Amino acid sequence: RQGRLLQTSASVNLHTSASNRSSSDREYLHITRIPTYHFQASLPKLPVPKLEKTCERYLAAQLPLLSQQEHKQLQAVVADFQNGKGAELHKQLVATDKANKHTNYVSDLWFDMYLKDRRPVVLTHNPFMCFTDDPRPAYRSQLIRAANMLISSTRFMKTLRDQKLEPEIFHLNPSKSNTSTFQTVTSLLPPSLSWYGAYLFKAFPLDMSQYHRLFNSCRIPRPEKDELYTNKSAKHILVLRKGNMYVFDMLDRDGNIIPETEVLAHLSYILNDDTPPPEFPISTLTSEFRDVWTRARLQLINADSRNENKLRLIESAMFALCLDDEQPSDPNAISRCFLYGDGINRWYDKSFQLILTKEGTSAVHFEHSWGDGVAVLRYFREVFADSVKNSWVHPDTRPSRNANSDQRVHRLQFKLDPLLKETIKKAKQRFDEVTSTLDVHHLQYTKMTKTDVKRSRLSPDSVMQLAIQLAHYQIYGKNVGTYESCSTSAFKHGRTETVRSCTTATKAMCEKLYGKGGRQSSNAELMEGLRTCSEVHSRLTKEAAMGQGFDRHLFCLKHLAEKQGLTLPMFTNPAYLYLNHIILSTSTLSDPAVQIGGFAPVTPDGFGIGYAIEDKNIGFNVTTYPACDVREFISSCETSLNDIHSIIRGVQMAEKS
């Protein structure tokens, strides 16, 4: 395959004969000694930051974006807020947080932000992650890989449902804490104390509340605010091919996974079905504005009494398995396929979709309201490893002759009225128009690696974020609102906090390298600048992970003000609006199981930047709309990396001499 964003390798064991495996081996990925949700009840609450610290951090984030005069004016606005209405709102927020001991002060509002958004989920919110190829060429066919990934996914689902999945834990020193003693001690502690026991081992259990909506879940369009629907008892999978939708059970009446030969038979049956694509595919409606889809869904239910039951089959399915007929030939085409596809062979509202191209390239595309990728990434890693190391279907596996696929696989057909047909037609036209405006480009950079960066005592993530700042500055000569997502899963119901990675340190480096006077500083001086950027970025990241950013706090205070009908200069002044007009939306996608990943920009004049820094190379995957030139930005990223590499190498050579 051409142009992999990440060159990764997997350690793969030879497959084991199915006859040598026990029943539990087949049903579960593993069986944990510590129940999956054992730590959930004792997780610490996300702290509400002190108002003065939030204001201080907010002003610091504004420094690289404003002139001295503008910043001075902003200081007065912030002081009025901190000493006036802001203090009252903060007091109310703290009181509400104390009253709601079961959750944190951000969670409900964050769900509302997504579910009340009336824009389409595709491109607006939904990201994708593409799996690394199976290292065994014979296992890469669409049928074999789909069967193995479907079985591994079902094994993961059962392991999670039966609370046999190992809890998500961050081990500060795995050799000392990820031990049998740790598992024994913490499993014996009551759930109300278990987190504290783990803490004594310097191990930090992470929030797993998002896992409840990983499987059998769907976003359902509703007036004003959508619904998150989950049916944990459902045992069927939804398969899409050519816009046709099929369902079949992955669990038998006893709750066991059906034989792999039956899985193979059912998927073969679907792939061999010569039913033409539907003229009016209802799946396209999931790409629409939410109010349009809300009305269409009600109309669909009213058009025929059987339509509602079929919708429920879609919404309650384990997940959507999308078998595409296309095979993208390069990373840019792969990104287009997995980020939005054709608008027909997808159900964008499902919690996640597992997509496979004709030649077996596979990816996960997920809906964002229910979670931030914490559960998805765990699923992604586990399923990749299991489908490769414990394959149940092999090139010589034959489909069962007794699977009765013609009876057990059901194709869902909907009755449509003329108005619905017209709505679907318009939805497809709108989808094609919008997606045609998105540009995608990638960069694979091999001159510098994570090892090189670490050897220079720099944070790899800070180097990537600096490269992004430098790239933008080269083109536009200014600093802009930048967003890097940071998980707060160390806390109960933690979602994300923002790292504001445009800092005074990165601004100084931009000016030293690409200022009007040109590069004047020595490599040694520039290396000091790199180290300052690294230190500042690491501090901001740590603060964000510990719930000590400022964005979520201000988000909640702004919501309280709006709820009370207050119009406050703190939230209406140009500086606040400029900071929150996100031009550079960024997220790291570094993981051995991830080949490439990405998302759309959050503003028409912005960039969606997925990036990774690995032991063998560096990768960027960037999306833009017509207001920006993605190829120019990618070229500037390469120049930035060349200059950073030149500084690091120059200092290393000077030290050797």
C-alpha cells in the first residue's frame, strides 16, 4: 500500500487451531481478576478550578494573540468579571457541583452541546481512525478480515458486557504496579475504596462510563435535542453493502458467539447478494441537518407501521459493519472514504461503524456525542490485536453449508412515500456538494523520529504542536486560536479539556525563525527556545489532564450566564471570540494499531489536523475547506520539521565536536 501515515509493525503469533481452544477462550478476549467497573464508584471528581486561576490562565492564552494594548483592555474586562458577575456565577457552579455528587460539573452540559447541535454529524463532529494492515497478506481480503474483526468485536463486546474486560488503568511504573499483588489487593477492596488502593500503588484507574454506549447504541434525531439510545440485550449486527442494510444475530439463544463458519457464510451471502443499490437509500438521511432528519424519521415511521421496527433493528445493533465496493488507492482517498464515504453505505448516527474497503483496508468511524474516543481507542487496539493474533477465520476456512443464511440474514426494506423520496434525494445532493468542498492531504516525514526528539530532552507532542504553529505562521504571519484535545478520564465522567498550544513560547519561536528580519539566532539559542516550548506545553498538558485548564470552566460559566439572560463583556468581547474561533483544530493519533486518522476543520477557514510521531516517522493528515490551501499548509509543515530537525542536529553535532 502506498503512503502509510504510520509505518508500524505488529508482533503476531501463529494462529491457534479452534479445536484447541476452550469455551471461555472463544467467548472472551480475556478474563480479568478485577471487575471491569470496579473502580468507577470511587473515582475522584473533576475539580472546579479556582476562578482567579482560570482568569489567569485565560489571560496567558490570549497573550500571543493580542497586541499589548488589546491585552491591557482585556485585563480590565477579566478583572470586572472576576470581581463581579463571574464570582457569583462561579459560586453557583460550585454549589451545583457539590449537589451533584454522582457526576462532574461539565458532563451534562457537554452532552447537551453535542446533542442540541442541529448541524449534520458527518464532517461537523465524526472522526475516523484507520487500522494498520494485517501483517499477513493472505488475511487481508475483505471477507476474511471482516469475519475476523466481527468475531473479535463480538468477543470484546461479551468481555465488556460480562465485566471480564480489564479495567482501564494508567500505571506510573508498570513493573511495580501492574502485578499480581496489585490485582489481588485492589480486587478485594470494596468499590467505594478501590481507587484509593490503586493510588497507593501509584496506579490511576480511568473513567469507563463511556464504555456503556460503545455497543448497541445510536444517536436518534429528536426536536431540539437528540437522544442517545442503547439496548444492551440486542445480539445482532447491522451490515451495509451498496446502501442495502442487513441484520443477523452474532449470538445464539444461549448468548454464545455463533460458529466462525456461520459468520463467514452470512458475510459471503451478503457479499454475493446481487440486489442493486436502493434508488432512495434512507441511510443518507443520517448525513442531514438534525431537524431535517428528525422530521424525516417521524415521516418514515408514519409511512408504514413496519418501518419503526426496522429502524429499531438498526439503532439497537451492536454496531454497523460497512462493506464497501471501492478500494481507495492513496492515503488522501482513504481519508475521504473513511471520513465521509459515499453518504449511502453508512449510518452516521451509530456509536461506531467498522468500515472495510474491497481489499480489506479497515477503519472505525464514530459518532462523537457519546464519547471522546477513550472507549473507541481501547476497542480499536484490542480488536486489531485479537483479529491478528487469534484469527478464527483463515484463508482455507470454508463457510458452513448449514448456516441457512437465506433465512437468518434479513435485508431491511422500507416503505417510502413521495415526500420521503424527495427528502432523500435532496439529502444526497447536499451531501455531495458539501463533501466535494473538503480537501485532504497527508505528509509522511522520515528525517526525524520520536527517538530523536526524546534524545534531545524535548516533548514529542510539543515538537508536533510547534511545527503546526510554525507552518501556519509561515503562510499567514500571525498567531491564531488553537485547540488540542486532552482527556480528563482520570476523573469520574471526565471528557476533555483544551490545551491552548499557541503560547508566548511558540510565538517567540515563530518570530525567531520566520520573522521579518529572517533567522538571526544560533542553533544553541533556538534549542533553548525549543526547550522552553516543551516545558510550557508539558505544563499546560498536565494542568489540562488534571482538570486545571480554563476552557471548560469558562464554558460552564458562560452557559450559566446565558441561562440567566446575562450578556457579559467577558464572553462577547472580540478577544474571546477570536480565541474561540478555532483555526487550528488538532489531535494526536499515535498508536501502533492506527495507520491514519482524521477529522474535518471546525471552522470554514480552519484546518483539521491529525498527527502522529512514532519511532520510525512523523505523520500529518490535514483537512481544509476552500478558504485554505491544504497543500501549502502541508508544505509548510515539512519546512517546519526540516528547521526543527536542523536545530536539533546542529546542536548534537556541536556537542560532539
